[in-house]
Amino acid sequence: MSNIKLDITKAASFLEAGAVKAFEPKVKAAQEALENGTCPGNDFLGWLHLPSSITESFLDELQATANTLREKCEVVVVAGIGGSYLGARAVIEALGNSFSWLIQDKKNPTILFAGNNIGEDYLAEMTDYLKGKKFGVINISKSGTTTETALTFRLLKKQCEAQMGKDEAKHVIVAVTDAKRGAARTCADKEGYKSFIIPDNVGGRFSVLTPVGLLPIACAGFDIKQLVKGAADMEKACGKNVPFEENLAAQYAAVRNGLYGAGKKIEIMVNYQPKLHFFSEWWKQLYGESEGKDKKGIFPASCDFTTDLHSMGQWIQDGERTIFETVISIEEPNRTMLFPSDEENLDGLNFLAGKRVDEVNKMAELGTRLAHVDGGVPNIRISVPKLNEYYIGQLIYLFEIACGISGNVLGVNPFNQPGVEAYKKNMFALLEKPGYEADSKAIKERLAQEQ
């Protein structure tokens, strides 16, 4: 199979001649620091050679568990937040039928995602939907105490046991958690759940190729072996000894850092395929949580085109010139649909009759790229031959390795997220969680003074 391709010409043209090439030593040093484990956060590098290290037997074990859930369940609920659900959802939404929730084809269970918010209506509506249905749960949490996921899992566990009986429930609840510690591990051991381990050296946003992502993806009916193969092939294609001009990850990291240095502070991930909406959401977490620290970092945003050209298009075309775009372009759709002719031609579109709908979409993409570049928006293009497991695997690893390189070039620790804890401390203080008494008192005094 061919690899995905990267075109940076319409981004590099906004920089001084040779500016991207000038990043080669920095990018090479950053990648060597990853390989040698000498970079900040070096205890979280387990993702780096993960694709090539995953064994056939491990994938078979994951598939066997997925098959059990597929056989026993009409619905599988994936409980997790952040990296514990975004990767799986990105792949499932990209590869699945856009209307799978309506079709209910009986071959594949409906996959729901929960534990990623604290919406009371959302949870109430979900539990209503699950009444009378055979459902299973994949509880994904390293600690088992993350508020959003733990709250949801408690609800789901009780409902599953009430509807199926405790004995049967333990066969359709799976834990993906820490090997030894935490509430989720304790619960899994006590209840006898099948469990898979989240490696200690892989952070959540880099975990899609661990059981965190692979198990839900297999439950949805997709080929995890092809997904891993795509990632492994991209791991090889982006190896540290691959020349800079041929290394897609090195090139991407270099050009985006060059643009950042030139005042382009916002990167907009663009797709022309609505199935990629959640892939952009995964990408946003990967780059936002990795680079946004020490008062530095490109802000990752996303748009679904052509939809958002009718909402955000004006700002992108004519607004403040602090943005650049990275476009994921799918070369060949999985389906064929021709535009029909109409005798009355009231909409004036007969000039498109007989053309594939995708040809119209591709011309919209090309026209938009030309307009945005003319309007002062640098444009990176990633071309993907087809939307399937293999190429999604390639994309995942490309963005992961480029993120590690880019964060090191930026001079931050790409593998921690200290800023995520600030809201939790305030929330627990306001909820008067045991152990937060002093914080509770301080925050209440502060709020009283502000009123």
C-alpha cells in the first residue's frame, strides 16, 4: 500500500526561503531526544514504538473480548474522557456509517460514549435508552476516580446488574485500567471483570493504539490489525534515520513551528469529509494538551468544510492573519454517487449532471485552498488515499510522532498536563470533597468577597 502524502509548499511559501530546512537540526535533535529518552517527560514514551511492538496474539486477545461483547450486547457503552475515549470515537466515526445509530444493522452493536461530561440530561436520556436492552460497558480509567467517568460508571454498573443480573453483568463489563493500582483496578479484581492494562508509560492522548482505543474499535467491527499495521508502517516511514525531506513528521513539525515563529498562533484542522469530525477532536486534544503550556503553544482549532465555510469562512478568508490550515484530503471515497440531471433545471445545476459528487467536493476544496492562500492563510495538505483502518492508523502515528517532535522543538514537556488539574481542585473544593476542607473554606471566602 502507498503512504499518505504531505504537501507543505503552500505553507513554506509564507516563510523566508530555506526557513523550513533551517529547522532540520532542531527537529533532528528533538527526535533523537525522544528516541534516547533524554527529553522532558521521558517516562511517557511508551507510545513511540508501540505499533511495531504489538503482537498478533495480543490483538487476538482483544478481538476475542470484543467478540464476546458483540455477541452478548445490543449496545456497548464506552465510559471514558479525554484520551480515554476520543481516539476510539475518532476511528469509529471515521470508518462507520454516518447513520449507524438509525440503521441498527444487528451485525454490530450500537456504540455509545459516556463519562465524558457531567450532563444530567445526557445521562438520564442514556439510561432511559438502555432500559430493556442488553448492554455492556467498557470502563476506561487509569485511576477509576476521574469524576465524569467514575460517576457514569457507577450508574451503568448498577443498571447493568439490575437488568442482566450480577452474574451475567460481569461478562459484559470490561475494565481498561492500571495494572495494579486505583479504584477501577480494585473494582475489576473484586467483581471478576475481564481487564486490559493501560501502560504506565503511555499518556491518555497517546493511548489510541493501546486497549483504550483498540477494544472499542474492535467492538464496533473494525479491523484493528490493519489499524496497527498502518501505524507500524508510518512508524518506520518517520524513523529517526529517514532523511528530513522524506520524513513527514519532521516536515510537519518544522513547518508548523516555522509558522508559529512567524506569528501564526492558530492551526485550523480542516476536513472535507464529515466522518473526520471526531478525528479533528482527537487531534485537538493531542496538540492542545501537549503544547499549550509555559505560556506557549499553537492553539488547535478545527472546521468541517464545506459546512463551516458558511459560518467561519468569512473570518478565515478576511480576519486576523494569525492562522494557518492543515487540510486532510481523502483522495477516493468508499462509495460512488453521480449527480442527476433535471429537466426543469430550476437550481441551474445541470452543468454538474453525470459528475461524481466527490468531484464537486474536490473542486470546492481546491477553490477554497486557492482563496485562503490568496487571502494570506498558509496551507498544509495531507493527502490520504482512502478512508480505511490502514490509513487511519498511518494518520494517528504521524500526528503522534510529529507532536512529540514539535513539543520538544517548542521547548515544553509534551507529555504532562499540569493545567488540567486547576479546575478539578476548585470543583472538589466547591463540592466539599473530604480532604479539601482548607480549599473549600478559602474558595467560599473568595466568592463571598466577589459578590
